[in-house]
Amino acid sequence: MSKDLDLQAQSNELSELRRELEEANDTLNAIRTGMVDAFVVHGEEGHQLYTLKSTDHTFRILVEKMQEGAITLNKDGLILYCNPCFADLTKVSIDKIIGKPFDYFIKGYTQDRLASMTINGKLNDYKMEDILLALDGTQIPVLLSFTNLDLEDGTALSIICTDLTTQKAAQQKEADINAQKRVIKQKDEFMSIASHELKTPLTSLKAYLQLMSRDNNYDLPLTFKNFMGKAELALNRLHTLVDDLLDASKIQAGKLNFHRTIVDINKLIENCTENASHIFQNYEIGCSYTNNLQVLGNLERLEQVVMNLINNAVKYSPVNKKISVSAKSEGKFIRISVLDHGIGMNEDQQEKIFDRFYRVNNNNHTVGGLGMGLYISKEIVKEHNGIIQVQSNLNQGSTFHIILPAVNTTADELL
Ligand code: ADP
């Protein structure tokens, strides 16, 4: 009897377990087929079931905290839901947004248009840029990402609204910079063509003037000869300006190439001083140096730099007319200095004078120039692996220094 009872109990227990297993299978099937909003996660602690309540809550927090505006619309285009970010963008409180037509914030999304967009689920993850109108009249560029929901409760569309203000500003900035670069390039090209075109007639003009003034076969009146001298001076000045323009455009195009030989710096500064003393006869231009100063470089270009510094020293020293040019050795380097006692510069001006086209705005002392001499000098010195510097005090004078590697300086020892 007791044996029969035991068998009966075991059979009951088996049926109960079968029923529970069937139930579990049904639940799993329902989840798998999407009939129930839940999902199973296989974790370390076995299988865990997440129900609609927990997932919904997570998604809701996600949408509420999102850095993008999120709204849902019904079929008539009325806003059913909006997250705080959308309210921030529009500067309207959430309770005032709910129930408003979408067209109120983004023009053109009339009921008809929205209806035509959603017909037959035609709209699938559609994106477009548009302008969002905030309450204070601000127009915010946005990216709208539409998703067709078509839910039973009447919700038709969800829209994610991304603020593109920063992106657009960056794009605009980039476009402005590119436009500026194009203008600068055009200007550089113009400068290059213009200076080339000017140079040829100028050279012939200069040659003819020189021939005329040297020809003693004609008995020209003195005033005539004076005029020719003046014309020659003006032409020389024009020639220098055109050469500067040409050099500046070569530098811009990265074509300031020159061949190098051993240059004797003592001879170079002696020549420049002599030349300058001849041109600027009412200035006292001294020259001093120590022995054996040689660099590997281009004689004409280095002369151009030193002459430019002497020229400036003259131009910007209207009262004290003493100028000193010197050169000395400093270990592996050679320092050439041009000192004047002229108008000088403040620190702010000293920082900018080597920039292209920079000229100090000095109302008390106006002299002609294009603001290119020091820029060209800096580039030439740079090509020689050297540096150019200025020390100056306002109303007391300036000293320009060129520091160049001596001829035997190795690549490792360069500035
Ligand atoms: P430019 O002399 O044609 O204006 P530079 O490039 O040679 O062009 O010089 C740039 C500016 O630096 C000058 O306009 C001037 O204001 C300043 N400057 C250059 N040399 C001196 C100097 N020796 N004393 C004072 N100011 C100077």
C-alpha cells in the first residue's frame, strides 16, 4: 500500500514539473516572438529577466537626459512629448510645448506635409537640416532625424533634434579662412606678376638714363643735368621697391633660392659702409670688425640685408646722424650689428617689425616704405641658418643684430 502511495506522489510531482516547464517555455516563446516586452540577459548569476517596467524606465531616463532635443508627434503634427533639451533649445517650458503644432517651432511642417511624410510608413529614418525658431527669435540650425512610429496610441513620429550651431559656426569659420587664403593667394600672384612686369621697363629706363648722363658729347644746361640726377635717384628708389616686391613674392612662393660661396664678412661690411657713406653723405657711418670672419652664403643677398639695415638706420635717425656697423666672432657664430641713435621703438613694435607689410605708425616721423625690408631680411638670414634681432629704446636708438653660423659650423651646432 505504502509503495502505491509513493508511486502516486512521484507521478503527481512529475506532472507538476511538466506543467511548470511548459509554462516557462510559453513565457520564453512569448518573449522571443516579441509578444511580451522583456528580455533575458545571460550573466554571471545565471539568466536574468528584464521586464517592460525596468527597460522603459531606463530608456525614459536616457531620453530625458539626452543632449539632443527629442519629441514625438501625433498624426496631426501636435507635440505629444518633449524632453528637457528640446525645451532648452526653444526656450519654452515643457508644459507649454506639449500640444503645440510642430510647425510652431519649425516652419513648413504643416499637418498635410507631415501626413504625406508618414503615409504607408514611407518615412524611414529620414534626416534633414532645418531652422528651429526659439521663443526669443533666435534661429537655431538643427538636424532633424525623423522615425515613423505609427503606434496604436496615435503617436506617429519621433524626431531627434540636434543643435548644429557650433558645427555651423566652425564650418563658417573654415569657409572664411579659405576665402581669406584665396584672396591672399590672388594678391600674392598679382604682386608676383606686377613686379615682374614692372622690372623690365624700369631696367631699360635706368640704363638709358645712365647712358644720357654719362654722354659728354652734348653741352647740356646745368639744370638739365640736375634733373637727370634727380630722375636717376627716383628711379633707383623705384627699382629697390620693385625688387622688394619681387623678393617678397619669391619668399611667399618658397622660391628664394641662391647659390652659396664662402663670404668674407669683413669685406662685406666694409663695402656696404663705403657704399652707404657715398649715398648718405651727411651721415657718419663707421665700420669695425675682428679678423677672419667667414660664412657660407650668398654675397649679394647678405649685402642686401646689411644695406637694408643701414638704410633704415638712416631713415629713422633724423637728428643724430652717427651710425656704426660692426662684426665680431662669437664662438661658432658671427655677429653683425648695425647701431643708430634714431627714433627707436617700443617693445610692442619690436615684436612686429619683421612681419610682412608691418610699419610703425609714427605720426611724428613719416618716411616712405612698404614694410617689406625687414621681412625680406629675416627670410634671407633664415635661409642662411641665422637669426636677426633688434634691441631698441624709444627716442634713443636701435641696434639690429644678424647672427650667422661661421663657415666651419656643423649642422648640429646650427641655431
Ligand atoms: P619700411 O622701412 O619700408 O617701413 P622695414 O620692414 O624695413 O620697412 O621696417 C619696418 C618698420 O620697422 C619700419 O616702418 C619702422 O617703423 C621700423 N624700423 C625699422 N628700422 C628701424 C630703425 N632703425 N629705427 C626705428 N624704427 C625702425
